[in-house]
Amino acid sequence: MGNDRGSAGGRRRLYLAGGLVALGAALGVARYVVTRPQPPAGSPLPVDIAGLVPGKLLAIEWKGRAVWILRRSADEIAALAGYESELTDPQSLASLQPDACRNPHRSLRPEVFVAVGQCTHQGCPPQLKSGAGGRSEFLCPCHTSKFDLAGRVFRSGPAPANLVIPEYRFERESRLVIGEA
Ligand code: FES
């Protein structure tokens, strides 16, 4: 009888210890989510995009590096689906972007794409290559990494992550501010 009570108490302690381990693991996951790397910010730069037509890429310099602004056409937006299994990080879980841009377009508005124009492998500047049916892409000539028009990297190349998206906001319909959330 005494032994039964002793073993029941032991089981309770075991369950309690297991519960604490599970709670610790859950807190560990929450801490990881909160402390994930954040995209670059600072030195706000206003950019007028009124003259940016669909399919056109505007490159500006911000904080010593190229930032691209691409106005995607309706075909290009529609083409950003259906090949997620070919991508390294289709949900952008391990890539750098503002939280508001963690979506299939990786942008605040589907038609306007903003990204740092540096390959995430060794920093070379990828080039925009036009493709049929809106399937254009950014090709890095250094070691042939490819990114789609949302900056999502294909598994076929060595680049480990999607293109970085900086903080930005729309000041008005045709004016962006780069570096400000
Ligand atoms: S720097 Fe782009 S693939 Fe190596």
C-alpha cells in the first residue's frame, strides 16, 4: 500500500517534470520567433514611382547598396504560384523581410516589389531576365542562383535565402519611403 502511494507520488513528480520540460520547449520556440533577425532599416529615403510602368525595374542606392523597385504586371503577379516545391523558402520563414511582407508576393502591395538587389549567396547583383507568360526571374551570373519576381530563391542554386526586403512604406499612392516601417 505504502509502496503504491510512493509509486503514485513518483509518477506525479514525473508528469510534473515532463510538463515543465514541455513548457520550457514551448518558451524556447516563442523566444526563437521573437528574436529572429530583422530586415535592415534606417535613413529613410523617399522615392517617387509615378513613372514606373509594369515590368520596369528602378534601382536606387540606399545605405550603400542597391535597392530595387519593380512594378509587376498582372501576368507577373499571377505567375507567382504553382512551383513552391522548387523554392528553398517558399513561405519566407528563414528569410529577411518586414512581417507585413511575409506573404506570397513578399510586398505591401502585389504590384510593387521592393528588395535589396544583392544575391544572398555572395552579394553579386542578380539581373532581371524576361520570361514568357510572366515567368520572369532574377538570375545571378556569379554561380547561377535564380530568384522569382518575389525574390524567392530556387533550390537549384547555392543562394541560401530569399532576397532581403527592407522596411518601407507608402507615403502616398506613387511615393515610397525606403527604410521606414
Ligand atoms: S553570388 Fe549569386 S550565386 Fe553566388
